[in-house]
Amino acid sequence: MDIGNLMVIKNLQYVILGAIILFSILSLIVIKPLKKFIFIFLFYLFSGFLYITLEFMELTFILSVPILLFMSIFYLFELKKDIFSIKNISEDGDIDYASAYFTDKESGKSDTKKTVLNLVAPVLFSALIIVLYFIFNGGYIKSFKITDKITIVAFSDIAKEVFSNYMILVIMLIISLFVLVIWSTTIINNRRKR
Amino acid sequence: MNITFIFLASSLLFLIGVFGSLFFGSVTKIIISLQCILTAAVINFLGFAQILYGTSVWAVTFVLISVILIFLFQFMIVFYLNSNTYQYQSDGFDFSSGLYYFGIKDWLGE
Amino acid sequence: MDLIKSINTFMNPFGSITILLGTILVFLFFANSQTKRIKIFSFIFSMLAFVSSFVINIIGFLNNGVYSDNLFTSGLVQIIEISYILIISIILLIIIFVFNGESEFYLKLNIIFLFSSASLIFFTISRNFIVFFASLVFFLISLFALATLMNESGLFALKSQNDSRKSAIANIYNISANNIVRFFLAVVFSLLFIFFAISLLYGVFDFKNFIQLAEGIGTYKDNLGFVFSILALALYLYYGFFPFQSPYIRVTTGSSGVFSYLMWLFYFLPGLIFTSRFALIIYNVKEDYKTILVFSLALITIVSAIGSGLAVLKSKNLRKILSNLILLIFTGNILNLLLYIVDYVNEDGYRMLNYSGLSLMIISWLPLAVIFTLIENNTGSNDINGLRSILIKNKAVSAGFIISCISLIGIPAFAGFTHKNYYMSIIPKAFAGGLSNLTPLLSWAVIVSVAIYLGFFIAGIIRIIISGFTGKVDIYNDKAIFSKPALAFIYCFIFLIFVFGILYLIGLFGINLFGLNFSSLNLF
């Protein structure tokens, strides 16, 4: 494919990348679970669009399967957390679990100190990464050598690569899925017994 | 120009993820921040693979296998969280601080 | 004949893994069984599997020599590392059987543990980044499954209790589950750092494996700095050194006792292997970045040694002390890397120093941990002040306590001396001009980091000994019971401490015994 044909896609990429960053920030800020999950979904959707503009259509569809599975269980967890929220339970009146929960929390003596530290530490860590970038890598971006030709990876290429070279990982993956089944059935059975 | 922009955007996404996972106390927000880091890495990989190397199958295979495995790991963690959420321990999974707790009690002991 | 030949060539890298995975396949058929006989049978069977994979690991190497293809590489280094992994696995298998043998899901634990050992061996022989990363994730997944399953036994207390008690137990269970989740989220965080670093690495050049990286680092060194700093941050987060230690400390103190053994002995091994890979690569550019490498490594060593050392000195919780001691032992790896970068030790010496740290953990630290666990089980508390009242009851246990502490300090004729000897000898050598290829500032950085590391390590052990003999004696505590297997376990390790210590001394002085020259053991 000629790279000149991709001019439209290039301009599209700016918009899509902006949208990805916007939705990631929004999904972190928004409090209501439903809205939050709409934004996470949009975040994944736009990252999928980006992969498609980079000519990875089939990879995007393959990757969407684990993402959807993960998102569904994540959404279930969030819903459950919202339903069994401590505010809703304390109105039951029968047993005061809420107070039992709150008394066991760490005493709020050094609360202000903790919140300051809690804000300062991430800022420092992020700043450390930025500083490391500027110390070590002035020439990182300049060193990119852009190629002229772009080819499209078909699913058959990926499958060929996986099954010719990485068969051993597929075997490990199958065994780990067995392990996952054993583990999850045990967890579910224990919850049911209780 | 284009790959520069992709790289800068993915770095910004990475920084958002790092800051978020250290800053937020809610387990949901930490997991979302982890997704940001993951997506940043995948964007880097695919962008570099396409624009610098004209698509290498190796990078695509790496992305495929490692993303599936990381999602498997996260799936297990969220599954465990989900199975432990019942009436009298809800909200117990919201940590009082971010992922790491910088307190003297954990460090030196009480 | 061809079949035997092909089996023979297959044996070197994959023989041990195949045995472990085959054992898993056998166990999958009766994973839900509750019979006691099958549990004992599975324990013996997996023990045999571990032993035979240990033997095959060595025989395969002796028959085939070095194996290498585009995904895996297996030389003497990998064989030694796999041997360490298998020895630790055997010890952990015994510990899991002793503590969880009665448990409802012992067989499942066994299966998942076999899988985690197999994936760790994969990690050791991997060379391609895909196999490297994937096997690391497999290992961590199985560790997570083990952690949660071991924590499940706390759930059964929830049946048939009254409500207030139910809520209290639920709270305890909740806290330990919370700790596990927080720890593994931190692990995912560091894992994603590694993933991101590899993606940045891919932007510099089409690196696919460690060999290419080691060859290409000279050409691309100007662009690789940021990549390596992100990788170093990932390793730092993975190890959980000083400011980031809280998830690790919480999961070892606040969850089941067996899982903390898994954490102590098993979790750090990938970090160690990763560090040594990393070391060989950055050694190629040490001349260009000597100042920054020496200063950053010295800083990491000093910060981590002070952080963990102070925690050992101040903490009263036995498990916290053990966890921080492990962090101190693994801080030694960073110190070894520093000594390697400044050419104080060569490549073999660097590896031997790493292995001696592992040996210190297995031979000298483990009996101390077992004694602490026995004390915890007997008194029901984690307090170090209860140490003396138990030690007074049983002479064997107190002798084991003293001997393992002395060995950890590193007095000659005990096994721990091998670990300390190298570090001790750097200080006189430095004053005699042994570090002459460094500027004075850099050599002082090296000396200071060695001194601080040794100082905090030895001070921490001395503190443990002192509090073992000055604590208050609890007269009501007459029911201290030490089971015979546990005592045998401790005796065995005391014996090993003496044997290895004396063998090392014989090698050091170059004495020939029975026609054997032990000086080849010198480095262990």
C-alpha cells in the first residue's frame, strides 16, 4: 500500500489519540459506575480504532475477545460493589456492620499527613520518569527511521508464526486455562457452601 | 511527525496510568489506570511495528500473546474481587491510599 | 535408536519441564478427590517428579552440552539456576504438605504449584522476549491462584457462627484478601512497566531477544538509556525495595503462613534471574556510563539496605523481620551488580555471589524462619518478645536459632561465611588500591554501600539474637510442642550449615582431603 493514500488516516489519528486520552481521564474522574463504564468502553473502542488505522484490523478483533470478557466481569464487580455499598446496608438496622467496618479502619490521627504524602508520592514518581526521559533520551524521537512500505498482517501470518515458533506457549496457555478452571470452580464452590 | 505524535500521546497515557494507580484509593480506578499503561504499551508496539518496520509479525505476536495473558491475570484478580463482594464486606476493597502505602506503620511496625 | 537419540536431544532444556507438566496431566484426573491416601500418594508422586526432573536436568546437560535455539538457551548457568529452583520447590512442597496436607484442596494446590515451578523453569531458559514475558506472567498467575486458594480456608469459619463473631472473622478474611489483591495489583503494575519498557526498546531497534540486545547495545546506546531506566524501575517495583515494600510486607504478614513461605522463597527468583540477564547486557556499556551506573546502583543499595535494615532493627513482628531480612538478602543482588560493574568481580564471580545469596537464604535463613513459624504456631502471636519463653523450653530449637543466626552473621566455619567473605574483603582491598580503575569518589560510593549493607545486615541479626535472650518469660506457656518432623528439618539444616562452612574453609586454605581438591568450591 502506498503511504500517500494514508493522509486521511494520518489526520484521523490525531483525533483518535486525543479521544483516547480524554476518555481515559474522564473514566478516572467520573464517579457514577454506569457513566464510568461508558467511558472505559469508549476508551477501548477508540484504541481499537487506532489499531485499525494502523492497519491491524484482524488483531483488533482478536484482542476484543479478552477485553470484552474482562470488561464484563469488571462491570459485574462494579455493579455488585455499588449494590452492596456500605451506605445502603447501614439503613437495614438489623446488624450494624457499617460501624464494625469503620471502627476497624486505621485511626485518622495522621490523616492530613497521609493525604499530603498520598498526593506528593505519585507526583514525584511521575516527575522522576519525566526527568529520566529528559536526562537520557534527547535523541529517542529523532532516531525513528520511517519506512516507505506498509504491509498488512493477516490472521494467517500471525497463526503461522504462533504455531510454528510458539507452540510451546500455546500448550502452556491450555494448561493454565485448566488451572484457571480448577481455581475458579473451587472459589465458586466455596462461596456456595458458605 | 506522525509517529512522534503517537509516541508522545502514548507516553502521556502511560504517565496518566502511573499517576492514577499510585494516587487513587479505589480499586476500580487503579484497575482502569493499569488499562491505560497497557494500552500505551500496545499503541507503542503497533505504531512502531507499522511505521518503523513496515509491520513485523514478531511484534504482533508479542502483543497478541502478552495482552491475552495480562487480561487473563487481570480477569482472575477481578473475578476474585467479584466473588468476595458480599454484604458485609463491601467497600472493603477500597484501599485507604493508592497502590503503595507510604506509612511508618507498615515499615517499622507498631 | 533414533528415538533414543531424539529423546536425548530433547532432554536438556525440556526434560524437567516435561516431567512436571506430565505430572500435572496425571493429577488433573483426580483433582477433586478428598481421600487421604490420594493426597499422600500425590505428595510422594510430585516429590518423585521434582527429584527426577532434578536428575534429568543435570544428566541432560552432561549428555548434550549447551542447547540454544531462537527461543531457548540452556547452558551451565541455566542448569545451576534450575537446580536452585527445583531444590526450593522440593522444600516448598514439603512445607505445603505439612501445613495444608489436611486441606480440602491440597491436590489443587499441588497441581498449581507444579505449574508454577514449570513456568519458572521456562522463564530461566527463555531467551526470546515473548517466551520471557509470557512465562513470567504464567508464574505470577499460578502464584495468585496459590495465594487465593491458601486464603480460602479462612472462609469456612464463617459457617455456623453467631452474627457478631461472623462479622469479626469476615473482617479478618477480608483484610487478608484485600492484602492479596493489593499485592497482585502492584505486581501487575510492575509487569506492565516491563511490557512498556519492551515496547520502548522495540522503538529503538528490532530487538527480539537478549542476545541481539547484548550485541546491539553498543551501537544504540544513546537511545537505550530511557528504556533501561524504565526496566530498572520495573525491577525495583517488582522487588519492592524500600519505599515500595508495603504490599509485600502486608501480604507476608497478613495472609496464611504457607503463602508467606512461597513469597519469601519463590517470588523473588524471577527478579534475580532478570537482574543477572540485565547485568550482562549493561556490562557492555559500563565504560560510557560508569559514573551514573555506579551512583544509581550505590544509591539503590544504600536506600534499600537502610530501609529494610531499620525495619529489622525496630519491628516487633516476627514475620515482618523475616520479610525484611529477605529484602536485605536480595538487596545483595544489586550490590553484586555494582561490584560487577566496577570490575571487582568477573562474570563467574558475579554469578557465584548471587548463588551464595540464594544458598544463604536456603541454608541459613530457612531454619530461622521455620523456628519462628513454630513459635508463632505455639504462642499464637507474632511478637518477638515471646521468643525467649519458647526457646527456653527446647534446647534443640534454641541451638538451631543461635547457629542459624551466627551463620547469617557470617562467622567462619558456618555456611553463611561464604556470602560475607567477598564483601568483607573489599574494604581492605579498596584501601590497598584494588579499585584503582575508579575515581576516588566512585570507589568511596562502592565502599560506603558495601559497609552500609554489611552493617545493617549484621546489626539486624544481632538484634534478633539479643531479643531472643532478653525477652520476658511467660510461665503459663508450658504447652510448647515441637513436632518431630519439624525438629528433624531444623537438625538437617544445622548439619548442612556446618558441612558447607567447613568445606568452604577447607577450599579456602587449599587443603586436599581424600585426594579431592575443594578449592573449586571456593566460590560457592
